[in-house]
Amino acid sequence: MTDRRTILQLLAISSLAAVPAVGATLKPNSDPAAAWRNPGAGQKDPRLYCLAHAILAPNPHNRQPWLVSLEGEDTIKFYFDTSRRLPATDPYDRQLAIGCGAFLEILSIAAAEIGYETQINLFPMGEPQPYLDDKPMAHIRFVKGGTKDPLYALITQRRSNKEAYDPKKPVRAEALQELLTMEPSDKLTLAGTLSGDAQCESLRQLTIQAYRREIETPVALKESIDLMRIGKAEIAKYRDGIDLDFPGIGAMQAMGLITREKMMTPGTTAYQQGLEQYDPLAKSASGYVWLISNSKDRFAELAAGRAYARLNLRATSLGIAMHPMSQALQEYAEMGTIKAETEKVVGLAPDKCLQMLARIGYGGKVSPSPRRGLAEHLRT
């Protein structure tokens, strides 16, 4: 009989989920974890080598909303994939823009590792508002130079750990301070709080409320459920979205215990377990960290994504687990009150934007999220 923990793992409908160990029966070209192993191996074009690393960047709902074209011998045109929007939970593409910023940062770190600097010209055809469009987000030129970044070695180890964290191993104040160290910036502020602080406890309750509000909002819930990849076959087929897999999942599907309809239907066990999914995750958090931008434009969103990528890599170097809890920052109407309260708790000024919020702690080892592979992101 399936225990409660297994059901909770199944019904996790957060934005990024952990990938299980890949079975030996999967073909190499359908292996959802293949991109994480020795990225860029054998690539003679430095741009392809770096792009193979960039597609490992964190991004909302694992949409991987990146398209690129190679121009000449030293340039990349970078586009947002408009087919991968999240209209219910990210109505203005803000979170997806942050994922694009993370892509650019990982690309630049990889370029420096092999002796290149990336000269990035953002929005060469103008800043898209109120939504991202299919015009280039950036022109990226590779030139000789760059200084190697120690964070490069952590790119393939980085994870978004969505498991419960160890309550007996709190993050200490010194570790938090080290995590929050970042290059001086007049565009962004990085801050955090630890368990026991009133600010932390308020954020803990708000992240629980926000997740439940998302579940209770049918269109938002359906968006997540539509992106679920249930079992190895679906995970291998799509290599994106929210992957769900554990021993016995096939039998549970065959018995009708796992269906998308039940996950959507209030009153069912599946729905209730999904509603409660974030409670133990938030309660196990050792603290929270967040990123605030000094403006609300697309440039700020990309800068926040670049900073978050570095934050996640720094957390990896310190052995600290990190999990974005972005529900409380989402801009759809049903989330408005919780969003406003969250902004109040972190002391957000009216002219600034709370771009990222994540819980931190110490957790076990988790597998990487699926990736579609470099070829899927190349425009022809």
C-alpha cells in the first residue's frame, strides 16, 4: 500500500521537480538527464559548448523557454520561445524572463571557462511590453578574453531541491551571510532571514498560503497539471515540465489512483494531498532568501535571473539546498492579497520589484531535472 510520503511525492506540483534515476531501457537520445553529463563534449564551436551548459539553467515549471540561432562565426541571437508561456501563473512573462536571465549567466560562465567573454546587447529591437515577444532578447558576441569563474565547476551539480530539509541541521548566520555575498550592484538587493526571526516565520506562512491559493485557483492548477509528465515514458518523451516518477506508479495509474482529473477535483484524496504538499516543505525551511530589483523593467528581470543563477550555484558550493517558492510573487488577481503581504514583509519600496523568493536548508541528494537537449533550442 502506498504510504503518505509517496503520495506527496507524486502530487508535488511545484515549478521544478526532481528527476529519478534513469532506467537502463531508455535510449540515449531520450534520456532526460543526458544533458547534465559532460555538456558540450566534442563541440568544436565554442558557442555550442557554452549553450550546452546554458540549457541547464533554472527556469519556471521547467519550460526551458530558450531559442537561439548562430550568426556568422562569433555571434548568437537569443530568443524567448513564445510557445512555452505560463499564462495562468506568469501572465506577463516576468518569471520566464528571469529564467532567460539565468540562461545568459550560465552561458557567460561557461564562455569564460574556455577563454571567451560574452558581449551581450539586450533587446536590440526594443524592450517588449507587456509580454515577451518573438524578437531577439539579446545579441551575444563571443570575443577572446574573460576570467574563469569558480562557479563553473558547479553548473552540472546545481539543483532545485524540492524535498523536505533536515530540521536538525539549521543554516547558521555565517553560512547565510556567505551565501548572500554578491558582486556590488546598484540594480539588485539580495537579502535573507533564518528560522526564529519574525520575518522568516511570516514568509513561511505566506509561502504555504500562496501554494494553497494556486491549487485553489482552477486555471492555475490546470496549468501545472497539464505540464505533468507522469512515469518514465512521458518524462522521456517530453523532457520538460513537472516530472513524476517512483516505483509502482504504473500500477497506480492502471488502478486509476493517479489521474489528472482526480488531481483537479476538490474533495478527492489526490487533490487534498496536493493542497497540503507545501506544508512540510515550508515548515522544514531553515530560512528564506530573496532578490529585489531597483526597477520593474525587462532589464531588471534578466539581471535578477543572472543573479539568481549565481546564488543557486553559490548555495551548491556551500552544500545549501535551495527551492524557489515563487507562488507568492505571481501577478494574477487571486494571488494579489498574498503578494502584497509578502512584499510588505520584505520591506519592498513602491518603485522596486520582488523578483525571487526561495527557501533554504540542508537536504539530501536529488537528481537533475529533465532537459530537452541542445538541438531542441537551435533555430534553423
